[in-house]
Amino acid sequence: MINNNNIEIRKAIKEAIYKMDNKVFINICAYNLSTIDWRNLIEFFNHTYKINFKEYITYKTTNFIEYDKLLDFWNNKTDNGYMASFKLNNISINCYFNSMKNLELDIFYNEILKNNNLELILNFISTISTIINKPVYIEEENYNIENKLVEFYKDKILLIGNNK
């Protein structure tokens, strides 16, 4: 759980989110992941959430993320792409496995500011950062243009977005 209960930081995060141009998705990303990071994340996801893991080509689904299939895809042993979806309480989260190096999650913009959802998401991101021991970012979905708004490193939060 995030120790920094500063109301001003949460208010600033909300403002940064309100100012986003793309109000469809918000990305949660981490970079330079290792296979150990992925194993730890997948174990966390599989044991914490009801997973819907889907292969793009065959449309087969399972209720857990299959690390070995991802490894085959990342090592170009198969053309099947994969994604997983799960719920954080009432918040839908999609996880895309396009690259071994990058964690790519997205959340619908309109879900992040409802009720107590922002607090749930901040704690979720902090947990991911702790698991992989790397910074995790809230980014604006901007179609291949990197746009980091907030950085999380374990229980620390840093606003880094451009204030439009």
C-alpha cells in the first residue's frame, strides 16, 4: 500500500489525468523487464485475479497466463500473440504481451476516476513496482508517442507529466 497519503499528490494525479488529450485509455507501463520479472508478475496475476488469457490467432482462452507460451512468442517460436484481461474490483485491466522487455497494461479512461478507483489503481501500480523492483508509469495512450504522467517506484510517487 502506498505510504504517501499526500492529498495534494493525488489531486495533482487527478488533474494530470483530466488534462489528457486521449480520453479512451490510460496506460500502465514498465520497461526493461527480465524473465524473472515476468515470472514474478505472472505468478502474482495468476494467484490474485480471475484471468482471461487469450491467443490472438486461435482465440483459445484459459483462466491463467501461460508463461511458456509467452516465452515461445517472445523468442519467435510461434506467431500467436497473447493478451490477458482481469478485473481489479470493478476496473477492467488488459495486459498485452507484445514485448518481453515491456509491461503494457491499459485501463479505460472513464474507469480510473470513478469512486475510489484511483486509490485502487495507485496501490495496484505500487504493488507491481515492488514485485519487479522497477519504476512503473501511468502514461497517456498516445499511439507510439511516449507520454509519461506519473512514475511509481514502490511506495514513492513522482509527477513527471507535461502540464498542458
